[in-house]
Amino acid sequence: MDKPSPGEQQNVIERIYKEAPYLNPALRRIADFIVENPDQCKTMTINQLATACNVAEATVTRFVKEIGLHGYQELKIAIAEALSSSNGSDTPAEDNYVYEGIARTDSNQTIVEKVVYRNIQALTDTKQRLNLAELDKAVEAIEKANVIVFCCMGSSSVAAEEGVMRFTRAGKKCLLFRDQSIQLMTAAIVNQSDVVIGISNSGRSTPVVEALKLAQANGAQTIAITSSEDAPLVKYASITLFTPTKSSSLGPGLSWESTTSKSAQTLVIDILYACFAVKHYDETLGFLEQTYMSIKDTRGDG
């Protein structure tokens, strides 16, 4: 794990949350416990934390080093600072939203500021949550792929269509079908030379999960883009790229996917494309020219 910057150390809870999916099971138990019980952890001894997480004290010490801190006492101080910063926020709580954080009384100017801030924060959180080793594996899989198949539902289609546009222009054959039945049938006939990318914020969209399951059974490389490390989609992914987990609360009984999740998903696709294109710079330039020439007469002068 890279050493955190000073800004990241000030909110160690957020950093631990973002890194948790990539830790081994023992270290992840510690991460999950801290994220869920920060008030308790800021006063616990190393022995108490180890006991609560059913690990050895040496494992806690290894966890502290893994997140870039020098000792257990530094971890406790960082947790206390994060809690103090969070408690100092004067943002009023709202029970019902028509969009993330948008209140009934907000002016148009406030709405503009909030929506822009939410999207910027989603992109920043995505950057921090991306694991470079997994990103490298995803790029390598795409390099070797004969066909890239995208599987998605709802707003995740925005990122999938971006993927088709990007990688087709880079010379890769791509498939995306809106119909979930055809997505499943396509996943049933892929093979070891193909890559199937499943995009789902919750990671629980049944058709997308089933598509990755079928593709994996057929030997295809499977890539999941999701926000939840505990989601069924992750089980059938050989490579997983995580986006932030921030859900909207839209009143009793209404729990919708994050309205900014599509921004995070599209950013992951753009990063995948850019990393791939740089590794095949001259070849990609050639394909960009070819694909542009094929459509330039349809664009007019506007």
C-alpha cells in the first residue's frame, strides 16, 4: 500500500475504508471493525483491538504499517482527528432527497454547488480507491482479448457505452447489448480469448452477476466494476475495480443507487482506456485516425 499523503492521514478512517477491499482477510477484519466502530477504537489498546478482531497483536501491527503509519498510537491519534473533523461539520442532516444531498429549500445556486461537489468528490474517491495492481491486470486482460463484452443495467449503461466507444476507437472489438437476455446468451458463448466486463454499482444486479458467472465458467477473463466488496459480482470476477460506496437516501423505503455512481464508473473506463492506449500508443493513433475517417462525413460542419 502506498504511503498516504498528509491529507489522507488526517482522515485515516476514510483511507482504511477505501483500502479494505484489497487487504487479506485478517487485515480486512481489522479495517472493517475500525470503520464500523471508530469511537470505540480511538481508546482501545492494541490487545483489545486484536481480541475484538480475532487476530494476533502482530497482525494489528502489520495492519498499522500497511496503511502507512508508524505505530499503533499514531493510528489512535489519526482516528481521533478524523472523528473530530467529522463532528465539526455543520452540514444539516436531511431525511428526504430527490437527488443526493438536495434539500427542499435549496436555491438553484446551492443545487449547482452541491451537484458539482458531489461529482467532484465521486471522482476523487474513485481515484483513491483504485488499486494499481488490479488496474494493471485489467489492462493486460484487455490487451489479450479478442472481444470485449460489456454487461450492465440501468445507469451503468452510460459507462458501458463509453467503454464501447473508447475501445472500439482503439481497435478492439466490443459488444454491448441492451437486452439482458442477449447479454446472458453472449456470456454463454465467450471463451478464453474474450473479456467480459460487468458494471453494477451495487454488484447485485442479477443479470450482470449471472453473465459474469457464465463467462467465468467458460474460461473468459471477467472484470467487475462495482462499489461493494461483498457483492455477488465480485465472486465471479477475476479482476475487480472498486468505485466509492455512497448511496442516496430518498426517504422511507427508497434506497436508490448513488446518482453519482455513473460518474465514478465512467472515470474507471476512461482510466482503463488511457492506460491501454499509452501501452499501444502508435497503434492506437492509427486506429483513431481510421475510425475517425469512417464517420467524419456524417458529422457535417457543425
